[in-house]
Amino acid sequence: MGISAFYHDSAAALVVDGKIVAAAQEERFTRIKHTAEFPIHAIKYCLEEGGYSIDDLDAVVFYDKPLLKFERLLETYYAFAPRGLASFLKAIPVWVRDKMFLKKLIYDGLLEIESYQKKNLNLLFTEHHLSHAASAFYPSPFEKAAILTMDGVGEWATAAIGVGLGKEITFLKELDFPHSVGLLYSAFTYYLGFKVNSGEYKLMGLAPYGDPHSSETNKYIDLIKTHLVEIKKDGSIWMDQDYFMYATGLRMVQGKKWEKLFGFPRREPKDEIEQHHCNLAFAIQKVTEEIVLKMAAEAKRLTNAEHLCLAGGVALNCVANGQLQREKIFDHIYIQPCSGDAGGALGAALAVHHICYDQERSSDTKKDSMEGALLGPGFSHKEISLLSRRMKAVWKEFDPFDELAALVAKELAEGKIVGWFQGRMEFGPRAVGNRSILADARNREMQKKLNLKIKYREGFRPFAPSVLAEDADQYFDLDTDSPYMLLTAPVKKELREEIPDGYHKMPMQEKLYHTRSDLQAITHVDFSARIQTVHEETNPRFAKLIKTFKDVTGTGMIVNTSFNVRGEPMVCTPEDAWICFMSTDIDLLVMENFLFYKEDQPDHENKEKWRLSFTED
């Protein structure tokens, strides 16, 4: 059993004889987004899914080494003294009280699940970047691959290059704290008014609104590279700590220095987004892509491998991933679908199985072993039926599924929005067809409606297409699979609308709603899209729905966004799905073979009755 906890994105994963049996994030059960709490519910689910007790486990594995992390904390405060006294006084008591005694926290947490023989429990700890590396390499289809991990910071390492061969992982090079591409990106996340450790994807979504031809944008890129970060040939970086506070402070950056450098103060979360914010977002995205490409090139130089495995929080930057794919440094790239700290739980379990217990690994050269990332809980016909009766719902049940798919495809084509709840929940931040909100990608008003009426989030945020794998090259300049929605690619030029003169200088709102393509709802303002290729072998029901939609419309693609609203984790249970359905403008809810129309439900107009207390994420 692998565990990640106590920092952010707690999770658990169960590996049996090298097979991934179950994995889930704690937030899905507690409904607290990015929770750092010990993952009691996730562990309990994994044990139940596998049919095991704690006493059956060969090992419980934590995803990093807290004493090494504490060593880094102390050495950092010492190196920067007397700076950071306030942060020191806040952090050290927490470590002395809790994190220094992590073994006890884990033992006590497990005891809340069930009684067990503590003397027989084998509690192990892996290094943070080994957990990331293992999470990507071992499930990959490659016998040999270069491995690149990038995040904020683990114990000391912030990025690492290694090579995987069979069951072995060997690290060749690492970049250490305080120099970190993840923390560099998070510093700009903070400065542009988003929340660190959850708002980085908003920064990535904002970047395309920057003007690539603007002298201001180019000036920002130059300022970043001359004052904040020096990028070496091998992708390693050196960051001028006079401009940053994350090492010893309670904030990410030295605000007055940044204001003087860029010419405007930090944006507060409630402030309007202006063009200079967009241009700065574009600038740091381009600098990040340069770093990632150079690190990947160094990984190629060191390993001469044909394939690359990516993990760590930075590997969720699908724009950088898309650029890396197009550069063709490697023949194939595999990205762990749960690349952040939650995925470290899975990597920790796999690392112990193959390295500590010396178990051989067999790789499938055609597909990974992540089971489509569908590793969370599923729910039975009986459970959905009981929920429906408890809510006094009105529903229709379909058998066979083909009839349901035909009806839902027709409703999608007519502009309806569908909550789609099927099978086992996804592990990772992306909905890939089991806990999804679906819509018609051709609808020119759909992006606005989804953002404002369904997700209750910023209007600039893009939506992703789920496209039949065999049809992807009809719509996108993409020559590989992207099953986990972790690559961006350009929309085909023949599907795009002509852009007017001065398009890049348009105000943000005008650019957002300007018609860009025949697939307006999924075409970002830079004519890219974050693509999921859907495979019948992995998710037959989702593939069937899209194929049926293609029969109705001629388009083998739909909009797919995660089944949640702003500030809430993705839905897990039928009850979660029902509440989200009733508190938003979703038109239809499909749970397995059950179909619910909003207009048929009692009290369906009273959204406030159902609405959760949404919190800012």
C-alpha cells in the first residue's frame, strides 16, 4: 500500500503482485479539495477493492523521506539566516509536534481504519523523486526509457533525470532546492493572483491570451531570464533568491522587487485580468517550455533512450508536453496521468515491489498498466437505485446500453449538457470519461455556458475534447495517442476561421468569444486544444457514446470536462453526482444505465436547495 499525505493531494494506492488494483485521492471522499489529511478513506477503499486487511499487506510505503525533508528545512533556514525568522517560528513547531513523528501519525491513522498487528507492519519510506519516477516508468509500456521528474521540491531534489531498465531505476542527475522549475512557475501563479499548488493550471490557461508579438511580452521573457532565472545548457537553472521568499518566507516572492521589475503590483485574486497579466503568463509559460525541452534533451544525451517517461507536478503542464512531443527528441513520451503528489503513492508502492522486493517487471509494448486511470470506486445498480429513491427522483432505466447512448447522443447534438457517471472513478486530476460533464464541441456558445452556468469558474478557462483515437488526426496536428488529456496540439488549419488583423491585440473578452473554428467550444484562443484520445479497449461505454454521436452529427468528438464545480473535487459517489446535477444547469444526468432529466425532477428549479457551499480553490 502506497501513501502520500501531510503536504497536499493525499492519496493511497494498492499494488498486488505488481498489478495496480486500486488508487484514489482522499479529496474525493472528504470533499475537501487538495486535502493533506492522512488518507483514511482512500486506504479503506483500496483495501476493500482488493479484499485485504492491513495485516495482509507486505508493506505500507510512504512516498518521501520526512527526515531528509527536515534536514533541508534546517539547512535552508541556516543558510539564509537571519532571513526567515517568522517562517522558522511557524514551521518548526509543526515539524517537532507532528512531522518529526511521522511513523506514529501513520500507525495511528491506520488504526482508525482497523486494528492490526503493529509489530508485523513493515513501514517503509521511498525518496520523493523515486516515487515520481516509479509512478511513470513501471506502468509505462517501455522496457527501457529515460525518466524526467520535475516538481516544486521533494526532500532536496526539484528535478531529476534517470533511466529505467527492466525493474531497475538509476538516477543520473538532479537539480536541488532552492532552484526549481516548479517553484518558479508557482511564483508566477502567486504573482498573477492564483493559488499555489492548485492554480497553476489557471496560469497555463491564461497564457494563450498573451500577445506573442508584443514588445511587452518579449521584454517580460528577457526580464525573467536576466533577473530571476539563469537557464543552463542542460536545463538546470539558477534562481536569484533575492527575488523569492519561498525558501524562508511566508510568501512566494519579494513583492516590491517584482513590482519594480515588471512594472505592476501583484494581482489580487478578485482583480480584473488585464493584458499585462496575460503577457506575463505567456512569458513564464515560454520560459518553462524552454527549461523542460533542455532537460529532456539532456535526458536524451545521458541515456540515448528512444522513450521518455514524465512525472512530477510540472508534467501536468500539457502545453509544455505538447511542445516536447512536437520536438521529437524522443520517439515516444509516456506521462503518468496522476503526475503530482497523489501519484507518488502509486510510485512508492511500485518502487518497493520492484526494487525492495526485487520482483521482475513485464512491460506490454502496446499499452500501459494504468487501466485507463480508472482505478477508483465504482457503484452498483442497487446503490444508484437506492439513491434515486431517497432523492424521490424520476428516472428511466435502459437496457441495452445502445439505446441510452443513442438518446444521449441526440440530446448532446441538440445542445444539452450531460453529467456522465460510469464505472470506476478516475485517479488523477483529469476526467477521462467516467466522471465527466459532456457537451457538443461544435456549439459556439458552449464554452461560455459551461464556465458560467455549470462550473462557476473564470470565463477564460478552456475545455478539452474527447475524440475517437482513430479520428484524432482529422481534427488535430497530433501523431500520437493522448489518452489522459496531457498533451495539447494545434487544431487543423482547414477547420479554423480566418483571424482578423489585430487579433492578438484584442481585449481579452473580445478574443475569448471571437469565432475561431468549427469546433469553437474546444479551440483555445491560440488555436490549440488539450486532447483526450478515446480507445474502445480502455473505455468501451465512453467510446460507444462518441461513436453514436458521430453517427448523428458526423463529428467523432465531444467536450469533456470533469464532473465538479469550482472549488469542489471531482464527484465520487452517486450522491455527489446528484447534488452537482441539481445545483447547476446540467440538463441530463446519466448514471450507469439510469437517465435523469432535470426538468422531470421535483423542486428542480430550486438550485439553492442543492447547492454546496462552494469555496474558492
